[in-house]
Amino acid sequence: MRQIREQYVQTGKVRFGYRHLAFLGPGSQWSAQASECAAEQGKFWEYHDYLLANLVSEDRVAFDKNNLKKFAIDLGLEQAAFAECLESERYASTVEEDMAAARSSGLTGTPSFLINGQPIVGAQPFEAFQQIIEQQLAQ
């Protein structure tokens, strides 16, 4: 991601958008909502990366609301505002909309990427992205 950001996003050649694909049950959906709550405090990516670093396994996510609140504390987020946001589930519809958009694009797992509608599924090296991006830019 760092290379894509540096070579394409920061240079204005590529626009990057992020969508949630929370398909592992309630913990996954709460995690997606929690990252949006962190975004309210300017810490979306820090929280996102913290969640990934604390993922137990693909089929067992240890993300109940209490743990998600602890993660927010660990990252220095304002505790009361984060907790209120998460408990209110104000981003539930945002996460649902993102999931519907991902599914309608044929994406079923993470990580998944779309480059002008062309899917890339799974963790891939920078060169895989570079090839497709350069092909798209050449058109």
C-alpha cells in the first residue's frame, strides 16, 4: 500500500477509496463500525491497522465491543466519544452499504481490490497492482 500511495495516489494518478467487507459476523461488523468511529477523531488508518495487527485468525475474530473500546484507548482516542459512537451503531448502515457494493462487484473475501472494475483478490505484491494500474493509465 505504501508504494501504491507514493507512486500513484500522492502523484494524483490514482484515486483510492476504501470499502468495508465485514463478512465474519458481528465482531467483524462492529470492527468496521469502530474504524468509522475512529475516523471521527482522525484515526481511521491507525485503528484499521491496529485491528489487522490484532486479528486472531480468519475464522475467529476477537473483536467484541469491549475489546474494540480498549483498542481505542490504546490508540489514544477520546474514550467517551468513541464508546458513544460504537454503542449507537451509527455506522451500521454505512458498513451494510459497503458490503452490498462489494458483493455486487463480485468480491467475497479480504483483502480484495478493484482497479477500474478489475478485481484483485488476496494479498498481492506491488508488481501485480503496478501492472494493472499502468495498463489502465495507458488507455
